[in-house]
Amino acid sequence: MIHTTTITTTRLSPLTLGKYRIAACPRLLPGGLFAAQVSIASGSGSASTARLMRFDSAFPTHDAAADYAIAQGIDWVHDTARQSVRPN
């Protein structure tokens, strides 16, 4: 018997915050829980950078993992912006 799961959510649309594009990429874990992952990209062409952050926590739903990932991505962007304006 083959089981398939269809997941739909509007939270997977990338969010743009300043020069950063933040996208949640939840991943299904064995046992039916979900891992939170977030992709943060900036720039374009050969000057682009991208990072993927994975988190240890497991979430009961796809949406919960996506929400957590987006929140962590937003926090990372805010922390990065604060660090760039601190005097040396």
C-alpha cells in the first residue's frame, strides 16, 4: 500500500526583507514530524549568496515547522542588520 501526503500552505511563499529573500523549506522526518529549515539568499548573479539553516527541533505539522523557520530567518536578518550598524 502506498501512502501519499499532499501539503498546501501559503507560508512557503518567500518573504523579502531588505536585501534578503527568506524561504521556509520544512522537511518531513521519519515518524511523521517535520524539521524546520530556512533558506536566506541575497544578491544576484555572481554576487549572490545563499545559506540554509537547519534546526534540531521537530514539529507536529508542516505549517508549524514553516512558521518557526520564517521566524528564525527574520531574526537572523534583524541580527545581521544590527551588527552592520554597530560602531567599531
